Amino acid sequence: MKQYNAYDNMLAVLEAAADKLGLNPNDYEAVKYPERELKVAVPIKMDNGRIRIFEGYRVQHSSSRGPCKGGIRYHPEVDIDEVKALAAWMSLKCAVVDIPYGGAKGAVKVDPAELSRGELERLTRRFTAMILPLIGPEKDIPAPDINTNAEIMGWIMDTYSMFKGYSVPGVVTGKPLDIGGSLGRQEATGRGVSIITAEALRYLHIEGKNIAIQGMGNVGSVTAKLLHEAGCRIIAVSDVSGGCYNKEGIDVEGILRHLASRSKTLEGYSEPGMETISNEELLSLGCDVLIPCALQNQITAQNAGGVRARLIVEGANGPTTVEADSILAEKGIPVIPDILANAGGVVVSYFEWVQNIQNLMWDEAQINDTLKKIMIRGFNRVLDFVREKNVSFRIAANMLALQKLSAAKTTRGVFP
Ligand code: GLU
């Protein structure tokens, strides 16, 4: 079996989109490569006095359309190809929703659950110091991603500001509210996913509203909450510890309370009428919408044949492989791709950064309304390509993004 490589996956889709656009290789050759890659070895004094070294990365894929932008994830299995792919997806995502950013991504190869709070803070501050030459509000702006949160963004902001000698809130987004974070940012990705799900259901004339969600981190849990509030029935959710299925609908408030107060995972959760299922079983449940909100490489050639959802909306980055995409297409299951569906996070990051560099604050209604407008505009632009070129949503979104990226590159020209 071919080893999964996120970067190859990204390139295969990009090539297909370039081909459909009829682009000349010169127009998009540069998009196939990240502009810069930095790999760092981050030493941390552990609580027991031992020094441990963690590998970290910051990859800037493109700055053609604006400063590089993208999250930082902490995960024990992350590697450079994954970070390169995630950085490229950020460039494409920002182009799809037409915000003036390029793309970047960072990561530290670590399981943060094994660290104390002090170790996590030291790791974050030292990693920030080591990528400091690359980041800044005018060149590369990190944000939360898997296993990172507002508190960690606050440490990044403080570390950067200490080096500069004054507060620089615009160096990072997804910060706590009291140091320049934005209202609505924490919920933004899930809010975007629920907006796009509603648009897709309407466009595809799917009446049913039974939803299965893989992943109960920030994106999955907010998506579950908002879709539940909008009248959908969340029939199944899962995370690293396993899954819960209730054909009458999961008690979403109960699950969210459990996640907030107990273990941060679904472990130990139960409710009347609920069955315990595995992650694999969740992916093959009969439902109207399957929303993968965990990691990349979840719907693959091995399990795509068993998917019984009528629609897939990608809350995670890269959850579906190229091979799985073809199987789903044969089965007639539309997939709303990550670079459109989960763009809400970076859209509100953009609002946060704009507020920071202008020293002003927007109210939450203004943020949520503008987010909705931008998400629906992105959906409709992707839809234009779907209709005109008779392609999948994924190829359409990549065509739209690639057209914008290559236009920016062509306009700027090649230095020197
Ligand atoms: N990590 C999020 C993403 O993958 C948000 C990035 C950002 O806000 O810069 O889209």
C-alpha cells in the first residue's frame, strides 16, 4: 500500500485544477513549492530537570497575495510534508474566501498531553523565539490549530513583544480577548462549517438533517453546537477515545458539558439510548452529512467504499485522500472541501488582525455577519466553477484559488 503523503495529495489536486484551468506551467510552477521552510530543535528543561529536544517547523508557502498566515499545531506524529501541505492549503484557503493573505503553517512534534502546563509554556516560548525571524504582523501571523489554543497564542504574543520591547498584538491571532483577541474567533471555524453545510444542503436539495461528526476538538464541538441549535440532529460524534451514536440524536449540551468539565475526551460519556461506536464505524454510518473535523487522511481508499453519507463537509484540513475522492465521486457523494468549508477560522483571524493593526474593536454581531457574507460569497464563487466547468467542489475550489494565486504572481512578476 502506498504510504500517505499530505504534500503529494495537495499537489495531485493542484495539478488537476491547473489542467482544468488550462494554465501554462510557468503560471503556477512556483505554487508547487513553499517559499521558505524552517526546521528548529527546541530544547526544554522538563520539570524533572532533564533536557528534552522537540522538533519544530514553520513553513511559509506563499506571500504573493499578502502576509503568510496559518496555525501552529502540536502533535506527536507531525512531519515536514504535513506542514508543507497545510501551509499550501492556507494559501489556497485565503484565496478561496478572498482575504489578503498568503499561507503558512507551523508545528511542534510533541504530545502536549504529556507536558505539564509549565513545560508547555516553556516549549511555546522557546519555539516562538526560534521562529522569531520569520514571524511578524506584516510578514507571517500564526494562529491556533490542533492542540493549541488562545492561552498558547497569548504566550506567543508576549514572547514576541518581549523581544520587540513593546506590545505587538497583531503578531498572532486567536489570542485571549483581554490582550487583543477578537470576539467570535474561538467559534469561527465551526461557525463557518455550519454556514457552508447549510448552503450545501440547500443547493443539493438534501432535506434530511442527520449529522455525524468525527472529532470533538474546537471545530467539531462548535459545529455540533451550532448545527444542533439550527435544528439538525447530531446522531454521532467521535474523538480519539471512540464514538457515541444515538439514532434519536445525541444530547449535544450533555456532551459539551462532559468535554468541558471531565476528561476533554468523550471517554466515560453515556446517555440513554446511546451506543458506543468506533471512529471507523462513524465514518460508515448512514447519515445526511458526515463532517470530519479531526486529522488529515481519515477517508481513504480503504474505507471510502463504505461511506453512506449523502454529503461530506470537511471541517478538518485534508481528511480525504485523492483516491478516496474518486471513490466518493463514483458513489455520487459530493465533498465540500476543507479550503472552503473550514475557512471561517482564518476569516475571523483576519478580522482580529485588522482590529489589532488599527487599534479598534468590532462587536460580535458585525463579526458574525461579515463572516457569513464572506463564507457565502466563497461558496457561490466555487459553485460558479462547479457549474461552468462541470467539476467537483474540490477541483472548483482549487481552480478558483489557483487562478487568484497565479494572477497575483504574474502581476508581481519574478524578481530580479
Ligand atoms: N488553523 C486554522 C486553519 O487551518 C486557522 C488558521 C488561522 O487563523 O490563521 O485554517
